[in-house]
Amino acid sequence: MNTTKVTDKDERKKLKRAARKKAAPKAKRAAGVARGDNKKKVKKIAKGQRKR
């Protein structure tokens, strides 16, 4: 929901909560999918002279 035009914080909160309640429930995460800190880390590439 786009609430960028609403300036009042409490009003925006109310609108967002109502939209969240109305929205369809999100699907559960698949069993094999890691999340957050359990994800595989990307190795940092060496800094310095470019390869190409």
C-alpha cells in the first residue's frame, strides 16, 4: 500500500495495519531455503589490479 501522501504518522499506521489485515496471508518459506545469517556467504574478490 502506498501511503507516501499521508503526512500524519498515526493515520498512516492505521491505513497500513488495515491493509495488512486485508491482504492474503503469505506462503510459508520452503523447507530447504536458508534465511538471513544461514545463507551461503559470497567471498570477497581481491582488490587491486583489474583482471581485464
